[in-house]
Amino acid sequence: MPNDDERKAAEPYEDRGSAARPRRVTVERGGPVVVEGPVEVVAEDGTVAVSHRFAVAICTCRRSATYPWCDTSHRAHDRPRRKGGTP
């Protein structure tokens, strides 16, 4: 006989509140991590940044003036050239 957790896992998805709702996280190579909001980001020093937007881009390059939120500063980074000198 299945237990409560197994029964819930077998049921079709239903919104069980914001704490139980899975968040979609999109990782972009060379760019930010995009998270469906609202979100709280806890920094190393314990400060908490909160966003109530439907999606937020979290900086991974640490160049952002609005860190932890991405401001597209990663785009200004010089990309390494390929062999033969072609960009």
C-alpha cells in the first residue's frame, strides 16, 4: 500500500502553495542563471535580496553593479580568440 508521499507523487501536479511549487531554473552558458520568481537570494555574508518578479536573472560572473541580479555586464567581457586569429 503506498504511503502519503508516494500517493502525492503519483497524483497530477496541483499548486500546493508557493513553498511546495517547483521552481524552474535555466542555466545559460556564459550568462546568468534565470529563476522563476518570486525568489530570495542569500549572499555569503547573510544578506538577503528579494525579488517578486515572475523571473529573475542571477549574476554568475560577479561583474554586475546590481549583484546578485544580472545587469548584462557579462556581455562586455572580451571573448578569447580562436586559433588563427579569427574571432
